[in-house]
Amino acid sequence: MKTLQDYLRKGMKLVIVGCNPSESSVRAGHYYSGRGNQFWTLLYDSGVIPEPLESRDDKRVLEFGVGLTDLVKRPTKGIEDLEREDFAAGRVLLSRKIEELAPRIVAFHGKMTYEYFTQRRCKLGAQKELLYGSHVFVLPSSSGANTAGRAAKLKIFRELAKLMRKGEKS
């Protein structure tokens, strides 16, 4: 099965966890490459990364201490094409990655991603619990299908950037 490779290494500032790669992103070979996806502009405009990137530059996030992975690595047209077994296996693999890599913050891209991982409801933003010692944050989906406006999405991405800066000072 062809999928997107993880961009991860030990001790990162932030690991962003998507639900699963879209078939179009896998065809393009890059994270968040779908038309209308605001992920890359939100990362930059919020201050999470210091320079603008496009999906074709996705590997460069490593330069900024940011990693990319997915809860489920199997590409699909949509999240509704995933099975319970995909999420069960994904929870185990993602838990191992987080425990081994020990990033400062784990940000789940989309409420559903976090909810499928934890099997409980959440609100956007910082979560109270830690995950293997990492702070947990839930971002809104940057997909064009998410009806929340760009300003609302940007506000939450800016909260993540603030949390990242806070950790750098301590």
C-alpha cells in the first residue's frame, strides 16, 4: 500500500497527527495537498512555523522541529471509508511513536482524529491530560470541507503557536 511517509524524529517541539492521508495527497506525494486545504497557510499565518511552505515543501517542517504523521496510514477518499480495525491498529502504532519520540506537543489535526484516538469527545484547543508526557492540542480541520471560517481556524492555530512559545521559555 502506497501512503505518505512520516516526518518524525526524537525530541521534536510538535508532532501534528492527521486522521489519514487522502488519496489525492498520496498521489501528489505530500501532506495536505488537496485543493482548498488551508493547512500550510494556517501554519505560517499563526506563527507555528516561521516561513511559508506549500505541500510540496512538507518535509521541511522538520527544520522547525515539527513532525507529521497520521493516526491511520491507509489512504482513502474520506474518513467514512475507514474501518474500526483501522483505528484500533492506528491507536497502537501512534501510541508507540509518541512514547518513543517524546515530542513536547502532540496536535491532533481535527476533532475527529483526536476522538477516534481517545474514543471520547473533546473541544478544540489544549487538552488537560498529557500523552506519554507530551502536551495534547486539538486543531480544527483545515480541509475546505470544514465549514468553520478561516478566522476561527486561525484563532486555534494561534493558540497552538502560543503554547509552543510558552514551552520554549521554560
